[in-house]
Amino acid sequence: MNVLIYGLGALGAIAVFLLPIRCGQLLWSALSCPAKRNRGKMISAIAFVVAWVAWAGYDVISSIVACFTNSYCGPGVGSVWIYLAFFGLIYVCFELLVQTLQWLLNKGIF
């Protein structure tokens, strides 16, 4: 269990910087899509995914920032690792959603 929390926590710490870069890459790929009929679908799908990440990650990011700026972080010593693990899980869900949506768009299902 500790390995899972520390692994997702490390991924969450990396995802704090990786998520905005990945969202920018997705938006750039949607804007440079050669097929005009898929461009609107891609932009709306990416907007949905980014809005979901913003909604899901708001409380977690505010808790992480509070841990680094305040003297009290949470009830346990490893509370910041748990918050980072939650954000890492949100990032894994984000990547799964993005890969699924790209697969659906490439197959023409969506």
C-alpha cells in the first residue's frame, strides 16, 4: 500500500507540471487537425476533459498548496503524500480519458 501511495504521489508531483503542458499539446493538436469536421469534436472533447480535471483537481491542488505554505498540513505526517497520490490518480484518469477519446475520434465513432 505504501508503494502505491508513494508511486502515485511521485506521479502527482510530476503531474503538477506535466498536466498544463499536456493540455497545451492536446489543444495544439486539435487546432492543427487537418479534417475540419473532426476539429470541433476534438476541441469540445478536450474542453470536457480539461474541465473535468479542473473540477476534480481543485480541492486537491488547494490542499497541496496549503500543505506547502501553512504549518498545518493534515491529520497525519504523510498527508501531503496522500494529496499528491490523489492528484496522481486524477492524472492517470486524465490520460485514460484522452487516449480513449483520441482512439474514438480516429476510428470515427465519436
